[in-house]
Amino acid sequence: MARKTKYDLNDFRELVVNGKSKIEIMKDMDIKNHPTFNNLMLKLMDEDKKYYQVKEPKKTTKKRQITVKIGKNQTLSLSSKVLSESGFKPGDTFTVKIFKNRINLTLVEK
């Protein structure tokens, strides 16, 4: 016998059929975690004998914030790991703009 759930499967079905995204459905139904959502999807598909697919939000790339220090010789160094993730190559040239409390590097197109 299937376990009872506190979430109404009919409400869940309506949101899925109306094309809501996973995040929107979780917010509307106050679903706290992804495994619970996934279990409800499986339960719905098992009951309806039909495959449902919900929209996934587009992945946004979060910009990592990196902390660096100015060295003893008045140099600012970025690690090879940081540079490998950036797509910059050895020999790339940058323009430097210095603001009040910020340094802006812009790649010079060749």
C-alpha cells in the first residue's frame, strides 16, 4: 500500500499540466526539498500511467568572487586555476582602469 502524503496530488497534477517550472511548483505547494518533489512526480506518473516533464529553470553561472593580495614587489597575481577557468590565454593583453576601490581589467581584442 502506498504511503500517504500531505501534498494533494490533484493540485500537483494541475500545476504540472499548466506548465509550471519545478521551482514554481515547489514554491506554490510549499515543498521543501527536491527528493520530495521527485517522489511526487513518480507517484503522479505511476497513477496516471503517463510521462510528465516539468520545465527546469535555466542554469545561471554564478561569478566566483576571488580574493588576492598585492605582493611584496607591488604585484597582483592570479593563480593558474583562476586563469584556466576564465578562458584567457598566455599572451593576452588587457587595459587596466583604476577606480576608487576597484581595478577593472578588459581584454584587448587582437
